[in-house]
Amino acid sequence: MASVTLKNVSKSFGAYDVIRSIDLEIEDGEFMVFVGPSGCGKSTLLRVIAGLVPVSEGDVFIGGEQVTEVPASKRGLAFVFQSYALYPHMNVSRNISFALETARLGRDEIRRRVTKVAEMLKISHLLDRRPRQLSGGQRQRVAIGRALVGEPEVFLFDEPLSNLDADLRMEMRFEIAKLHADVKTTMIYVTHDQTEAMTLADRIVILNQGRIEQVGRPRELYDRPANRFVAGFLGSPRMNFAPLDRAASSGSVLRGVGGFCHSAELAGADAPVEIGLRPEALKLVSAETKGAIRGTFERMEDLGYEYVCYVRLSETLVWTVRSTGSPLAFAEGEVVGLSWQPVSLYLFGDDGRRIDHGGALHLALGASL
Amino acid sequence: MAITTTAPAKRYSNSTYRTIRRVRTFGLYVSVTAVLVYMLFPYYWAIVSSTKSGQALYQFSLLPSLDFGNYWQLFHNPVFMGALVNSGLVAFASTMISLVIGILAAYALGRLQFSPGRIILIAVLMISIFPQVVVLSGMFEVIGWLRLYNRPSALIVSYLILTLPFTTWILTSFIRDLPTELEEAALIDGCSRLRVLTHVLLPLMGPAIASTGLLSFILAWNEFLFALTFILTDENRTVPVAIGLLTGSSRYEYPFGQIMAASVTVTLPLLVLVLIFQRKIVAGLTSGAVKG
Ligand SMILES: Nc1ncnc2c1ncn2[C@@H]1O[C@H](COP(=O)(O)OP(=O)(O)OP(=O)(O)O)[C@@H](O)[C@H]1O
Ligand SMILES: [Mg+2]
């Protein structure tokens, strides 16, 4: 087991900067998840830690030791690839034991370890098969087994579940969580699935264009996102945003689309330019409700366990509302109101940073309607 | 908004299409047969001629006369049998050497990122553009410096110039197509570069190795110009030259039957090799061995 530390790590392919001076501390035994949009450099960062990609700048420490120049084969890590990367010409048993053979372990020791890992992952009956004779889920287990058998200091996963169908993904997610609880090894897990991120992680790193947007516990990122990007990235359906009308706002009164009008005492912060509200924070009410903003009811989706409604606030702006309550009796095209608790309103400044209003936000009386 | 309907294209009756399909199938078989006959006739002619001797050779007949005297004479000709052994050794050795060098080069060029790689690859291709005659005299000098003149090893060395370029090219593109992640997985598993090559990549390159190996073996087995130039004495000759220099019982007799018998004999090992490896190549390509 070991901690992983990145100091000022950058990586460029030619003139193209993929990772831009990242500093990160991953603690011993922690389950750290990297999320971010496609192409933001998650895999590259993971490969940098693994030693498969040399850094352009900066240092990598594993267990407190400088390993920046240590080749991948000597770092004592395990890597689970998205495509599993099982050796097609070896059976499952040899796939798992190959690293041990390479390390010249004794035959009995190898057999003992392979048996143990196979039992743990319930693949004992597959040991003689070739990878191409396995299903996706089974391949995934073998890939994890191959990682597990070397008793590595750190596990690295690169989107290990993205090739599986939804059911299997849930099952494997559960198993990976269990695995971490069992072995308590440091794990670094790349995904673009936010459910995986939220459910598995001790802490999440949100990456965007090679930079860290925010690091923190899942709940923390969800409730107190540092900026607009993080707020919009976590949550499904994603957060609703709307720009504030700057010309109409004056002093502490903020005005915006759909008759939005709040007054806020924001101590010394920059003027907010955008508001954000999560779909589940919104409530559909009648258009006359005081303090509600108004829009046109467009469409409702009944998912069985919840309803997702779409309300058009302006030409270009459609907000989603999520509720678990009973069916809402609005007709398509009807003007409806949306209301919320003041604490659930997010304000964002010019630079995208979230502005803390501490719930000190009030309806500007008489202004709304 | 007017909905425009296009009139259905003119079509024939069902039985017309059936007739068309039958005519096409028939035409296909006829043309395949024609191509096969055209390609195989010279070989058949060689086989037929090899079983004739004396005057029979000069009478046109498509049927073999089943007289194996030519083969009998051939197998008792020490020069020819020696040449057969020489050819086998030379072709085998040059194939092996070019495979080993080719695989190592292909791994370096196909995977390891180093900038002169592209230039080297292009240079390798350029080498194979020149006709053999162009390199002949230069090669002659080299063989002289290496003191290999009139030795079979001269041929092994000089054949590399023919076989290495395409071996390297084919293997390089094959290695490039193998998923990088396999190799990365092996590196993570603690393998050195060489072990990655021998334990992970090589087993997957079977089809490519079989086909390039086969091609370079055939090339070396049939090569004539270098073999004629660099070898002086009969006991070191390879088969293609030995056939060219076969002599009859008298100065004035051209041993046509024997030459044909020799040609047929020489093709047999190649045929066997092709049959063995062709199955391997096909099996490797269809088993999805590469996809993980
Ligand atoms: N070997 C390479 N050479 C050049 N560019 C590369 C290389 N590897 C990655 N990149 C570029 O770096 C960027 C980040 O790639 P990376 O694979 O890390 O993205 P990712 O966050 O894992 O995306 P995804 O979610 O799609 O897997 C991409 O724009 C990619 O084109
Ligand atoms: Mg990726």
C-alpha cells in the first residue's frame, strides 16, 4: 500500500498540452476517482502515474519515493484497462500468473496465489479458457484478477466498466467497492460515469482540459461545487443555468429570466452573472405563486420512479425539473411557475466561480410579479 | 408541401432475374476455369515433359508417358543433389536471419517512439526499389571484402538485401496493428522490452511471421543472379543455377527432360511449405487471435 503524490505534473504531446501542472495528493488506502469530459486527459494522467507515459515536467511520488524516472515494470502497480488487454494466446490461469512468472516466483507459490485470486473473483471454473471464450463480465474479472495477484501497492483502473451493459456494470461496481473494502489498497479509478464516481469514491478529482477543477468528497462536490463546471458536470439531469440580466440588476437586487428577482447581501464578492438550480431543487407550481419564475410547460417524461419535466423559460433556455411526486396536471404549452428554497440556489461569478450566499437571499418584494 | 412520388424503376419479371443469375454463375465458372488453365498449364507441361525422354519429347502430347528415367538420373546426379542441400541451407538460414532481424527492427520501428524511425522505414523501402543488377557489382565487392566468395554463406548474406526490406515492412505494419494496451499490460506485469516481444507479441504475430517467412524462403530458394555470380564451383551451387547448367550425356544433347524433372522436383518442397503455412496463415487470421 502506498500514497501517490503528483507535483506540478505536465504532459504535452508535441505542442499539445494534455496535462497542465497538476498537484495532487492521494492518501494511502484511498479510493480516488478521476472524472471529466472525454479528452480531458484522465487516461493520460493515469498512464503518467503508471509510468507508461513519461512526464514532460514535474514529479511523481509513490509511497513517498520519487519514481518519475522508474519504468512501469518496476513501479509495483497494477493496471486494469478499458479493453481488458488480456493476452489472447494464454488461458485465464496464465493470464493471471504471467506477472508472477515474470517475477520468477516458485511454481507452488504461483499456483497458490492464482487459486486464491480465482476463488475471490469466482472465476475458478474459467481457468482453462482463452479470453475469447469469455463474456465481457468474465473478462473484466480476469483483468481484475491479473491486477490483484501481484499484490500491488496501487491499483489503477481506466474505465474498467464502460464496455459492460448496464446491469453488469452495477454488479461489477458493487464488487469493486467490496474489493476495495477487503484489500484496502490505494485505488485510482478513471471513469466518465458520474454514478460510478459518486458511489465508489472516497474523493473525486474533476478534470477539465488537463487541469483539476476541484478535488473533494462526492457530497462536498455535489453540494458545494467550486465553480460552474463542477456544478454542471455532477448531477443527472444536469444543473439548470440561467444568466442574470445585468442591466436590470442594481445594487443587491438580481434580476433574470422568467421574472427572476431576488435581493442578496453578498459580502464583498463579485457580482454574480449566472444562477444555477438542480432539477430536484425545483418545484412546479401554479404561475401565480409569489416568488416563482414563469415558463411554458413543454413535456413530461414518466420514468416510473420519477418524473422529468421540461419548462421553457425563453427562446433558448429549457429547464428540467425532477420530482418523485404524483403526476403533475399541467397541459403542454401552459404557463407554469417554478419555485425553490433559497439555499438551493447557486450563484456564479464572471469567472465561473461559485459565489457563496450563505442562504441570505430574499425575494425582492413586489418585484417579481 | 407536395409529396413527390418517384415512379418505380422499370423491372423485369422474376424468371428473367433467375436466368440472369444462372448465366452469371456459369460465366464466373467459365472464366475461373480459363484463368486456372492459363496459370497451371506451364506446370502441367513441365510435369508431362519430365516423364518423357529421347524422341518422345519432341512429339506433342498432353498425356504424361510415365517414364521416370529422368528422375532416376537426376537423383543419381551428385551435383544436383548437393545443390538441393545447398539451396535448402541457404534459403533456411537467410529466412531465419531476416526474420530475427526483421522482427527486432519491426518492433523498434513500429512501437518504440524514436524520431529517425520514419526515415529508416522509408530508406528500407527505397532499398527494395533497385533492381538486383544495380546492386550486383557492389555486392560483389562486399562479398570479396568479407572473403565469402564461392561460399554458400555469400548467398545467405546477399539474400538479406532482398528479403529484409519486405520482412521489416510487413512485420512493422503488423506490430502497429496490435493493440498497444497488450504491450502496456505486459510492461505493467514487469516484463522487459525483450520479454514483451518474445512472450506477448511474437505469439500473436504467427500469421505475419509465417507469411513473410514463406515469401523470403521462396525468394531465396528461387534466386538465380546472385547464385550464378557469387558461386564458382559445382559443389557450392544452388538449385536454380544447377538446373541451368545441367548437361546431357553428350555435348550436343540438350537434357530437356531432366531439366523439367529437376524443375518439378524443386517446386515440391515449396508446395509442401505453402500448404503447411497457408493453413496457419488462414487460421491465424480468422481465429480473431488479435482482438482481446
Ligand atoms: N499518444 C498520444 N499522442 C498524441 N495525442 C494524444 C496521445 N494520447 C492522448 N492524446 C490526446 O490527449 C488528450 C487526452 O487524452 P486522454 O486519453 O487522456 O483522454 P481521456 O480523458 O481519457 O478521454 P476519454 O474519456 O475519451 O477516454 C486527447 O485529446 C488525445 O487526443
Ligand atoms: Mg480514456
